[in-house]
Amino acid sequence: MMLNNLTTGSLTAIAFSSAVIMAGLAEPPAPEASHQTHSERIAIGHGSGGGSPEDAHFTAGYEAGAQDAHAEHQEGPARDEQVQQYEADLAAVLEELELAKRQGKERRAAELEAKAASIGQALLHLHTNEMDLHRDKLTQHLHELEMHMQNLRENGHLDKLHQVEMEADRVREEMQMIEMQMQFEHQQRAVEEELRRSVEQAERARHEGDVGLVMELEPHIRQLEEHLAVLHEHHDPHANAQGEQQDELEIELRGMEMQTHHLQQAAENLAAIGRMDQAEDLMRQAEEMQMRAEQLQHEYERQRHAGTHPEGEMGDVFGQIEHLNMRVDELTDAVHEMRGEVREIHELVAQLHRMLRGQQAQPQRRGGRTSGAAAAGEGPVVGLGEGEGGGRRTAAGSSRATGGRTGGGEER
């Protein structure tokens, strides 16, 4: 949901890895290896022993492939093909793992768990590589948008600036989501690594007969297991659909806040050029929308604390957001229309300035006054070149008398 541009295969990588690890956490110890804890059985695939040499070669191949893809910043069809192959292999291993469990082959099941965990780690590397590439593309796109906004400001194209600002805000929001995702995965890997080290240390202490150290490590291992389970539950889209709804609601609210801010800025721009009636109306509507957004924010907070979201209730909330988004679009169109009118006013004022400058530059006639007297400031322009003496229109809209009386001239 947060990374729409990522492939479906990459997004399922964490779910596969979670399924493997959680299966190890939930499964009871094997009869022939009853001294092993749940975490120790998971650690088989991470260097603590177990598995055949063939399995070790199998595991190393996946890890090397993922590292090569990461180093080469592999993307496109080749990368997608590699992800699909890893997912197919993982599905096959999980199917064999389920069969081994039903048949009671606990040792083989442990070996298969190690394989599945290794493939899951490889998929995780590919997923991280993809997010790195996507973040780099977004960074470049944001840089281009910022340069475009600067050019629009310098050239006075304020009517186009609003849309570019909205796109830049969307890119920043997506980059923030990627950063949050990467921080989450970094935290997950750190907990898994700490769990692996603690399990290995406990295993060595058990073989050495250091009962005190084992008793000291077991609470820490259980705490790490619980932490990891919570992380997986938070990340798994199937196990935490309500969390997705909360994320969607939060993103919608942030978007509404940004659009409200832009509408307020547009209203201030209109007020600065004297369009107070339209500016005040626009500001009032923006404030109303902001109040509605605050109400939805309170609703979001209530649902987040309650932890439950009835389908009908969430549907009503998203319906409100959709209505507000439509209203924002209408207000945005109105702002663009107003900005078009403002641009026409600026052009008209500039034209009048040019006309006045051109009239002031005309020399006065000896023996009479310039007709219309606009250039000399001696009376209003009347008639605009339609005097009784057959006056003719000039560029400045005044009249030159050729014998007769015009709006501001004399009879010669």
C-alpha cells in the first residue's frame, strides 16, 4: 500500500520470511532434539549448525545471488525474473516443509526451515535493493520538480506553480514512506541478528554446562522472540489489515492538510492584489475543509487507540475523505480560474502603462494644446477622437484637432 511502485513479488518477500520464522516460533521442539529451544531451531539456517553439505551449498547460492543483485543495482526484467524464481523455490520448500511436518520428519523439517529462511533473506536483500533504486529515482524527480518550481516563480507562472507544488509534496510523502519502510526492515534485521547471537551463545553455554548463563540468556531470548513477533505482525498486510486502513487514513489526512495550506496561500495572493471578496470566500472554504480534516484526525486517533474498525464505520470515514477530496479539486479549479483573471488584470494594467508612457513621449504642438490634454494632464479625455473637426484617433486614444472643437483641444 505504501509503495505502489514496488513489485508484488517483492512485497510478498517479507510475508514469506515472516511465515517461516513464525512457523519456527510456534512449533514445538523435535523429539530427537528436545534440548533445542524454538529460536535455536530457527538459527540453524544462520550458522549455528544443522543441515547437510548440499543444503549449505543451496543456502550459499541464494545469499550470493542476492548480494550480486544488490551490488549491481539490478533492475528491470532480469531482476523480476530472479524474484519470481526465488519465490517459486520458496513455495516449493514450504510445501515440502509442510509434508515433512505431517510425516513427523522433524530433522528434515529443520533443514527445510533453514532453506526457507535463507531464501527469505535473499528476497529481503532484493526488496531492499529495489527500495534503494526507487528512492534514488524519487530523489532525482524531486530535484527536477524543485528546479521547475523555481523557474515558474522567476517567470511569474503562478497558475502552474500550485500543481507542481502538489506533485513535489506527493513525492516527499512517498520518500518518507520508503524511509519508514527501510527503517522498519533495518530494525527487523537487527533484532534477528541479536536473536541469532543470543541463541548461539546459549547453545555454547549449554554444551559447556554453564547453567547460570543459560538461565540468564533465556529471558532475553524470549523477549527478542516476542519483539520479532510483534514486528512481523505489524508488517504482515494479511494479519494487520486494520493497520493498513489507519495508514491510508493518515496519508489522506496529510494530503488534505497540504492542499488546505496551498488554498490558504492562494487566498493570500488574491488578497494581496485587492481581490478581497474572492480571497475571503476562498479562505473561509479552506478553513471549513481544515476543520473537517481535524474532525477526521480525531476519528483516526479514536480508532487507532480502540484498535477496532467496523467495516461500515470505516466506509463512512473514507466516504467523507472522498467528498472532501472532490471539494478540494473544485476549490483548486476555482483558484486556477481566479489566477487566470488576475493574469488578465496584470496584462491590462501593463498595457495601460505602455499606452501612458507612449503618450507622455509625444511633443506638444506650438500654438495649441495637445488634444485630449491627457499627455499634459489638463483635463479628461472625451470623445476619443470623434470631435466635430474630424479628429483622428492616436495610439494613446486621444484626438488631434484639424479644425474644430474636440474633447480637450482648442479651436484654431
